[in-house]
Amino acid sequence: MAHPTRPTGGPADELKADALRRELDPAGLPFATTDEAAAEPVVLGQDRAESALAVGLGMVHDGFNVYALGEAGTGRHFVVERALRAEAGGRSVPDDLVYVHDFSDAIRPRAIFLPPGRGPELRRAMDVLMDEVLTALPAAFESEEYQARLKAIEDAFKEKPEAGFKRIQEEAKARGLAMLATPVGMVFAPIVNGNVLDSDDFEKLSGEEQARVRGDIDELQQELQKVLRAMPAWDRERRDQVRALDHDIADTAMGHLVDEVQVPFSGHRGVTEYLEAVRAELIESAPRVLKPHGRGGDPSGEGAPADPGEREGFRRRFRVNVLVDHADAQGAPVVTESNPTYTNLLGRVEYVAQMGTLVTDFNLIRAGALHRANGGFLLLDARKVLEQPYAWDTLKRALKSRQLRIESLGQSMGLVSTVSLAPEPAPLDVKVVLVGDRVLYYLLSAYDPEFLDLFKIAADFDDEMPRTPAQEVAYASLIAALVKGAGLASFHADAVAVVIEHAARLAGDAERLSTRTGPLMDLLREAAFHAGGTAPVRAEHVRHALEQQRYRAGRVRERLLDAVLRRTLHIDTEGARVGQINGLSVVQLGPSAFGHPSRITARVRLGRGEVTDIEREVELGGPLHSKGVLILAGFLGARYAVDHPPALAATLVFEQTYGGVDGDSASSAELYALLSAIAEVPLRQDLAVTGSVDQHGNVQAIGGVNEKIEGFFALCRERGLTGTQGVLIPAANAPQLMLERDVVDAVRDGRFHVYPVARVDDGVALLSGMDAGERGASGAFPEGSFNALVEARLQSMAADLAAFGNGGGRGDRADKARRKARKPPKGST
Amino acid sequence: MSAPPVRLRRVVVALDASPHSLAALQAAVDLASARKLELLALFVEDLRLLQATALPFAHEVGAFSGSVRPLDAAQTERRLRDLATRVEALVAATAGRAAVPWTFRVRRGDVFAEILASAEAGDLLSLGAAGWSPMRGRALGETAGRLVQGVGGPMLLARRGTRLRLPLLVLLEGERWRETLEAATDLAGEAAGALVLAVAPGPAQAAREGEARALLAQLGVGPTRVRLLAGSGPSPLRAVVRREHAGALLAPASAAAFRGEAGERLLAGFDVPVILIRWGPSAAPARPQAAQGPRKSPLG
């Protein structure tokens, strides 16, 4: 958009000083100092992103997660967080999440969701319950009632085998047999007078007697066998009865305690089921763990009393691990995870060292950012997520499956098969907002097939906005808010104006303002620093800060300038030369950029129409540069050598450059140098040129125009401004000019010049001091014009080439024709 | 009426490798070590068992499985030899640890008779409350039962899982309570202060407490706790042992608490080792059938 006040001169008319920099009148700002402005932070120029966020955050469907893309410092975090808070505030608080022991499957802890704040309540209730169980139950087992009932059971079962043995013993005695014990069993033997009958005496018995003894022994053996075989069953029956008694006592002692926990959670199915499991488990295992030592124990040594470690382990199983507690929350959670590692996102199961081994239980399950953000929003930095091993895959898997499954990295990759916890997966309902740069967004779009399905909304943050008077006022408010937000001393309107001008300069365009508030914030802070605590901060403080920034970043620029001044690098800023011109390039070093002149030279000789770009030959030139050279060769051939073959061989080079060159912004300069070499007309060296050309000879816009002009100006100023020096820029770049004040001042004083150029011929006229010449009705260029010289030289070369091809050397006729066409330029040296 | 005191000279422990007998071995070693006595460990190969298994139709009923399997004398001999070897190794280890001089002797014959024959005047006899019995220690073993009823020196009964320690609870009952008390002080030796007296109920119970204290003072034994028993059955005795955290009980074998089936059960299942002081049950004690006559020399 052209500025209405911009003067539009003729092709070669230089730009007026006013057109070189669009300043801002502080009087137009709505405040005298930032103190008077509202402190409400605002964001400007991000309508597109804000509308995308509104859609992305508002939609509840799957996959409508948001990627906020844009340059750093464009206020992405601020805008996103503000949008998130606004959206989250209107939503309901999600449930608390607790993990409890699953008594039927110890390695799969159960997840229970509870209304906000009820998670910690359940934990407290269970802690109180266990305190009471641990005191009530041992007392119940000490009670007279329990002891009496236990003794009754024990006595009843002792009597059974005793009676059996006694009966057999008496029966044996009655039949004259003894029952003898061995370490492994019992033996029956006939007895006479208290002595065991030996085999000789036995043989002496009558056959009938012998048969009777053997029969008796057989019978008693079988009787004994019956008693012995019944013993394990009796024992089991006894244990069952003791266990039933234990359960009865435990239920009586604790049942009401569990009921008390139950009451406040009566409507909650998950808790009710859990508490029923707790009741069953307490009745089943509490007697074993909590029965006092040495009393009421199993006489056979089974069910040995628990040690303190087991008691503690028993207690731990009844704890409640509150992973997410929303007790004090307002609205849905907005969670920012600054270190999105695999475990920080997904949660983890921790281990404790115990006797040299690592052990864990459900109490050691820890929440991840996804748990905390469940039911709300999770804000992550895209680059950090991608930098963390497996974090990106994990995030996608969770979003896709809508489940939170806590597992170690080793488990998820199938590398570890040791038994560990596998907590019950929790349903996941979260909206993720990634904040990242554009490159990552486009790379992910291209290479990750799942990315666009999961992040359907791109909130694209612009890095510049139009500069209108209304926007300038709004921008001033933004700066005031930044100043207040950072707690800086107030800024005067003149200081704010300079900051806004700098924002235009950051955008590289007088008609645009940078939306990157990051660098502006740095500038504000530095200006306040230079103000030394005095308020308000004034324009000179801001300018000083800018100078300091430039100075700090200026080492390479100064070295280059110094090399030129010392003639290490050869750049002419006076006089005229054939086949030589000052081109302009921009050197980008980190966040700062500066312009620098380069000497471009061209040489021609007889050849077959090829223009050799030396930069390309040595692979120092980039593709855009090569393209520019080929375009100018196209222009040359089409304009001057339509009816004869090109008989020219030309070489073009950026002299004394030792790094790469890219971009087509020097193509017009190269064309001028080449035309000068062909026509053998010297070009002014007090001018520098930037701009690309098309095949029709139009000069086209380029980037970094401000830095380029300032680069050449700096050199000329160091050598002393002659009053004739200046820069040719594409006319299309003129509205973008936002030059430093010293350049503007020099132009205003007529000591430096900026020429907008629309066509190559305009540039030729400026550089050569000759009329470029247009083809007349006859189709020929006016005699004595620059273009006529070019054409004549090319024709003569074609003739020379033809003659050369026919075996002759350079013909006198052609030489004469060339000399005739040539006319000495004005003011050449 | 009391004979001149015979000093304790030796501890004899009868072993059959059953868990109870091993507890008796430990108690015997502890006592011998504390009183600097010698230890005689006796393993008796039961002649009746050898004879019984020599019969052609001898079978054994497995104590655990109840299965009936043939058993012959050679097998029995081998088993007894193995047991004797095991027992000797255990004696060597246990006594060796306590630096008690020991002798190991294997006898073949009637178990009861052989034990009696090995015990001499000044011996304390230690044995398990039961042997290899399917009753699993719920009743007193046959040998132990006969020895308790018999006459002789002091006798120690131990059951699996118990160990001899202080304080020693002394039951003063009957007319010969002074001898019981003297035997206890003699047994406790330098640790005589660690006695607790339990006076059996009776018309002279309170007076007996004073007399006992006087006698202890006379014997040079320091202050001692005295408990007056509320009854003479097993329960009050068991209760006082628990309450006093007694490590052993010393009592006359004739004590009322040990009589009858309940008494036998008490002895078989007592929580602590029991040391019995024996006199003849009547004026005419039955002489056991043994190679040597039993020594009738009650201690103290």
C-alpha cells in the first residue's frame, strides 16, 4: 500500500528525504507517557491465529488439537494462554483421579475417578480406617471371647486323634499286643509277660494262636491307619473352623468401620466396589497379620505371626494414591509442561530400594502432565516434545487411543519383561496445544501421516501487520502494556514513537509493523536501563539502546568496512570504470543484518554467446544467483542480438568474495557491468546498485533494501561524502524505505542520493551519464546512445566471429564500424 | 526324715532323636554348662522293637501317611544305627559349643530299664516329654510317664520349642517342701536369687511363706518373690508360670497338679521345662525290672 504522501518522481528522479523514512509524530499517540495508557495486555495483528484458537479450543471433537505456529516473540504463548484460560474458565472442573490396590490382581492397580476434592477425602478416610483396624483387631484377638472360642475348637480337635490312639492302645493291650513307636511309624507286636515274643517263641504257638495274633495285628493296623489317615482332614477342619472364627471376629471388629467410610461415598459405584473389596480383604488377611504373637496361633506353626515389615506392607495396600487432586480448582485445568519428557508426560511408576532390590507398588504411581491436564488443556512446546526421546510418539498414542496407560519406556518398547505394575488405563479427554515454529509444522505435515489428523487446527501467527495511523495508536497501547507488564519505568510518547519506528524497521518495511514483541521487549528493557531509573524513558534512551544493539552486533560489519577503507577489499566510490560496478549484498549474522558493497566486474571477448557466472563455476553461487545471471543473458540476447548469433563470451564475478553468494538482487548490477564491458562505456563508481531484472529489462523488488543503502552510505561517509554518491534501488522497494536518520539527513542535505529505478535503461542513463536510447521507427537505436554502442559492438563481434570462422582474422571494416559507433562518455576518466 | 544331701554331679540325657528329646539335650547342656557338670548322653536301642520286627509278619504303619508296609529286623537295626550316629553328632555339636565335657553311650535293651541303670546318685535325668509318638506331644510318652511315677533323682522334662532359663519357679507343696526348696537353691547355684516361690494352697499356706523366707535367708539366698497359689490343679500353676514369665518350673513329682490325666497332659504340654523332684510314691516302691537296681537317692 503506497503511502499517500510519498512523492512519485520520474524514472531517474531521486527520492526526497521524506520518502526515505516514515516517522511517527508522538503527538499523534493517545498518551503522553505510558502511565496514562490502559495496562490491559493486547495482541495485535493476530486475528487469524485468534480465530483459529477460538475454533480449535471450542470444538470438542477428536483431533481438534491446536498447533500454534509462528516466529518466536510473536506473542504465541501469551495469546494461547489467554485463550486457554478464557476457555477453561467456562468449563467444569474434572474429576480427581486416585489409584487403589486391586486385591484380586496386585499388579493392576485400579483407577477411580471421584468428584473434585473427594480423592483426598477418600485417602484420609482410608488412613483413619486403617489406624482403627490396627488397634481394634489385635484387641479383638486378645479378647476372652475369642480365646475361649479358639480353645473350644482346639480342644475338640485334640480329642479326636487322642481318643483314637487310646482306643487302639487299649484294644492292643486287651489282645496281648504292644504298640511300639519308631521314628517313622508304629509297629504292633505280641507280648507275653511284658516281653515281646521273639520269632522262636512265636513259632511255638499253635497254628490257631498264630493266626489269631496275625489277624489281631492286621485289624489293629487297619484301625490305626484309619485314625492316621483321618488326621489331615481333622487338621484341615480345625484350621477351617479357626479361620471362620477369625473372620467372624474380624468382621465384628471392623465391619462397622468400613461402613463408616462407605457412608459419604454411598452414591459412588467405584468406591463402593472398592470398599467391598477392602472389607473382604481385611477379613481374609487381617487376622493373619494382626493376630498377637504367641496367642491363638496355630499350634502346628502354620500362619506364623507377621513381622513389622509385613504389617507395614499390609497397611500400604489399603492406602489411596491421589494422582490428581482438583480440590481448589476453578474451571478446567490448563497445564504447561516445560520439560515434556516421556515420563513427565505420561507419568511413571517409581521404585524404592529394599534390601538391595527395587520394589514398587501402586502407592508409587506418579502422575504425568497428561493426568493433570485430563479434562482440560495441555500446552507444550513442539520442539521440546520432538527433542525428547519417544515423547512425540507417546503423546500421539495417548491422543489417538484416548487412554492414559502408565508404563515404563522399556515396557512400552517390549524390552523389559520383568513383572512390574500395569496400572489400569485411565480414559483421556484432553486438548493439546503445541506451540512451535513454522518449519516444524510444515515438516510434521509432510512427514508424519498422523500429525494432521491429530492437530487439525493451525493457529498461524503473523510476524507483521499493516501500519496505519489507527494501528500505530493500537501499537502504542501494546507497548504501554508491555512496559507495565514488565514493571519498567514509564515511557514517554516520543520514546514509544521511536520504538514503533523500530518495529517498522524490524518488519523491513515502512508500511508494516513487526508483531514480534520479543525483540521489542528487549529494547524496552534496555532503554529503561539506559535511562538509569529516571522516568519517563525518553526517545534518546531508546535510540541509545538501538545504537548499543548495533554496536554490540557490529564487529564483523566494522571489520569489513575497515578492510574496504584500507583497500584490502577494493571498492571504488569515485570516478568511473568500464565493466565494473558496486553491487550490494546483505550479510545476516544471527539476529542482526547489515548491507555491504561488493565490486562486480564483467569482461567480454569473442565467443559463442555464453555468459559465464564465475560464482557458479566454483560453486560459490547459489541457484537464485545463477538464475539471475541466466535471465540477464536472456535479456541481452533478446534485445541486442535478435538477427545475428551472439558472438560474445562474457565472465561475471563478485570480486574478492570468499564465501557464497545467493539471491538475484545483484542481477541488475551484473547486467550494467556487462553492458558497460560490451559498450566499453565506463560506469559511475560513486553509485551502488541493487535490484533484479527480468528478461524484458524491468527492475524488480529485492529484500533488505534498507540495510543495503545504509551499507553503501556508511562506506561513503567514512571516505567523505562527495555529494554525488548514491544508491539505485528498484522503484518497487521505495515504499518500504525506513532508513536510519543519518542517511535521511544526508539526502536532505543533498550529500547522498537514493534513485528509484523501474527499467534497466533508467539505470544505464544514471550510471553512464548517457542516454540509453530506445529503438526508433527504423528499429535502430539512436546514434550515440548507449544501447546503440552495445548493439554495434555485438554486431561487430558477430562479424568478427563469422570472419574468424571463414579463416580470416578481425576485419578492418568491422573494427572501423565499431570505432565509429563509439563516442567518448561524459566526465569519464 | 530327709537323707543327707547328695550334690548334683552329672546330667544324664536320654535321646531318641525325637524333637522333644533334642530339646531335652539342649536343656541338659545348658544346665551342665551353668553348673559345670559332666554330660552323659544315652541312646537306647529298643530291644522290643528289634524283637517285634524280627517276626515274619512285622509291618509298620506310617505315622504320617498311615500306610502299612513290611519292616524287618535288619532294616530296624540299620535305622537305629543311623539314629545313634545322628544323635552323637548332635551331642558333640551342642555340648561342644557350650564346652561341656560329654560322653555318649549306646545301650540295647528295655528303654526304661536302661535309663534307670545309667543314672546314678547325683545325676539329673533329662528327657523329652514324649518320644516318637503319633500323639505329637499331646500326652506324656510311655517312658517319661513311667519315670515320673518312679523314684530316683531329679528329672527334667522338656518339650519341643522350650529352653531352660531363669527365673525358676519353685512349687512348694506337701510335707517335704523344704527339700524341694533346698534342691532348687542347689540347682540354681549362684543364680539362686532368680527364684520365684509358689506356695500350694493349704491351711498353713501363709505360715509356710514366712518359713520359706526364713529358710532362704538361712541358706543365704537374697530376697525372693513368693506367690500363693489359689488352687492345686494345673490351671493356677500354668497361670503363675505365665504371669511370672518363669523360664523353668521345679516341683515335686507328687504334686497334685500332675496327677491324673489332666496332670499328665500338663507335664506333656508345659510351656517351660519342668524339673521334678521324686521320692517314692509310697512306702514300698516298685522295683523296676532292670539289670541294676535304681538309685534311690533323692536330691537334697
